[in-house]
Amino acid sequence: MGTKKRNYSKTFKEKAVELSYVRDNIKDLAQELGIDVARIYKWRSNTINSTSIKSGKTVQKQELEEMKRLKKELKNTQLELEILKKAVHIFSKSDGKSINL
């Protein structure tokens, strides 16, 4: 008897890939889903080629751009804060008063 090839929906594949990044044991996950471990790794490989994977979740291009923007904004804010702290320190030395931030 030959083996019948099973077709899995795109949604099923995507959820299996997401779970594979969240779960500790991919072998157990594959067993629960009734599929081979190799199939999950193949789907992961295909998914990596079409999207970025981060922290167990599929991260869309738009979200990556937003993260980059927020990181840049945070860096600028931190730089501004350091400049203000130095200015307060300089001015507090010159008038003899101490200001704690």
C-alpha cells in the first residue's frame, strides 16, 4: 500500500511554525499535530525565506520598520536626557546650588 500525500492549509502551516518557535520541544509538537518533525523544519525554512521570525512570532515588515523608528527615537531621547543632565550639573556648579535629578 502506498502512502497518501496529505495537504495542509496555509493557516495550519503558519500556526505550526509559530508554535515551533514558542514551544520547547518541536518533536512533541510534531507528535501532537500528527506530522513529522522534518515537515515542521521544512515549513520553518520556507517561512524564513518569505518573512522574518523574531521571538517566536512572525514579524511583518511594517512592524520591523516601526521597531527601528522607535529604537532611533529612544536613542535620541536618551542622548537629549544626557545633555540636559550635564547642563544641569554645569549650571548647578556655577551658582553654588545643587540640583538632584
